[in-house]
Amino acid sequence: MEGTNRNDIKAGQKVKIVKKQDQRSGKLTEGTVSRLLTNSGTHPHGIKVKLEDGTVGRVKEVLD
């Protein structure tokens, strides 16, 4: 599932995100969502989240 719809993403879910510095390479980082940072319902580049380890990025794939 893509990460462009806020309703598809909940705290505690496993996701793959792209960090700001990895946007050019497309390298994905896997982790568990701590909180959602994007307030709008959708975002074309992915909903911005903070992972439990403190990493911030945009969701590219929801694993759960």
C-alpha cells in the first residue's frame, strides 16, 4: 500500500520511508511509526512521519 493517504497510516504500523537526504537515491528506511507529522488528508509525495527511533521521512510503503 502506498503512503499518500493519511487514513492508511496509524501509530505502531511498520512502514518504509524515504528520508530527506535519501530522496535522490530513493533509499528506503524501515521502521515503526511513532507519530504522523502531515496534517492534510493526502500528500502526493507521501505522509511525513516520525519513527520510534526518531527518524523523520515520507512514507513510501505501508507494510502492515
